[in-house]
Amino acid sequence: MAIPAPHPSLLVSCGVVALVAWRLYARMRRMIGRQRLSRVRPWVTVVLFPVLLLMLSLGSLAHPAHAVTLLAGVALGVGLGVYGLRLTRFEQTPQGLFYTPSAHLGIALSLLLFGRVAYRLAQVYLLASSTAATPADFVRSPLTLAIFGTLAGYYTAYAIGLLRWRHRVSTLGVAVAPEPAPAAQGAEPPPA
């Protein structure tokens, strides 16, 4: 007797849940532990998040309350970013530049994002009634815009702070070892 194949939408749903769980785990790990300051990642953040904010703000011009909510989230996020930079431990070592973000702030922001994603997944997939919101309502929700604005403001302000710290260190004329090539990161250093 053959086992019936699962419905394709169930497979897609499971795939989306797995992808979101993996990305949230990776994000939480990156926001908590000691990290090497990348030359590229802060620049990607400084460019990507303002572009996304601009697109969302242009899309929310039809609803001024949504635009205000997005901007309030950005303002809160920038404040948290500045506060987070004060709590960050910066290290300059012969191996490179390292920073350790505040674990409490990183966990709080990760839980905020996780809570909103979990709520939205429950709303879309578990409440299959006529009152459930459509997937397009996810972007139009003032709560979602506020949370995204907070996260985008935080990441952008924090990345700018990291870039300013790198610039300050480099203008002092202190030599810093270059970052290892991606293929050599897992390799053992040669014996001295």
C-alpha cells in the first residue's frame, strides 16, 4: 500500500518555516557573540536598509498613519543603535578588529522579530477563516512597519557606528591584520 504524497502547500509551508528558523538562529548568533568586523557587511547594511525603508515609505504614502508609524520605528531603532554602540565592547588585536554587541539588546531585538514572524505565520496558516489577513496585509500592517522600522534603524545606526570605529582606528595609523580569505578561515595557522 502506497503512502500518499504530502500536499505541495504543506511542503512549501514547512520549507518556509525551516528557512525562517535557520535565519533567525543565524541572526541571533551574530547579534550576541564576539565577531570580526567585516569590511563589507556594514556597507551592505548601510545601503540595503535605507533603500528598503525608502521603498516602504513610498508605498505607505497613501496611508499617512502607516508612514508615521514606520518613521517612529526608525527613530526608536536609531536610538537603540546608539545605545547599543555604547554597550558594545570593541577590540583591536593583531588578528584584526573585533566587537562584542550587547547580548541583552541582541536577544531582545531577535525576540521582537521572532515574535512578529511567529504571530504572522500563526495568523496566516493556523487561522484559516475568512477574517484572517491576506499575505499582502503583512506589509500594510502598522505593527509590522513599526517593527521593521525599529530593526532597520537599529541595524543602520549600528553599522554606521562600526564604520566610524573602523575609520577612527585606521586614521590613528594602527596596523591591523587583514581579514583572512574565505577559503582560509577554517584552516589552522602555520606553526611559528
